[in-house]
Amino acid sequence: MSQGMRLVRFEGDESQTIARVPSSQVELTHFRNVTNSVVQDALNVWSDIWGELEGDVACGAAVATEDDKGFTPSCGWPAFLEKMWVLRQNLDFLSRFSRQ
């Protein structure tokens, strides 16, 4: 037997329901909004990372292999690695969220 929860407000002898289970359409809209927000964050982080790689390291879509001086991000390694971590977290969240 499954039990649901209903929030009520009591005023005197009668109660009024103040919360209802959202419809399927409302849940789908919420799912789309959350997914869109996380995807946009992931794309923004990817754009930042790609901006770091453009120029000396990347040419168009191919990464240059002959770079004798090495790569150092302009934002510094801690910020660059944080962006990589945020991108991974966003993609992991999307993967788990879309499987629910």
C-alpha cells in the first residue's frame, strides 16, 4: 500500500489543501528546464576550456602536436582544472537525471 502526503492548512473546523501533486506536463516542463540549465552550464564551461586551447594549442578542430614550450592556461592551472571538474559534474548529473 502506498501512502501519499498532503499538505493542509487548518482554519477552524475545515481544512484546505494547499499543495497538489504536479501533473505530468508540469513535471516534464520542470525536467526540461533543469536539463536546459545544466546543459547551458556545461556548454559555457566547454567554451571557456576551448578558448584556453585555441591559438597556440588548437587550430580549428585539430590539436597541434608539435608544441615544444608546453601548454599553460591563461587562467592558471587551478581555475582550468576546476572548469574541467565542473564540466564533468554537469555531464554526470545530466546522465543520471535523464535515466530517472
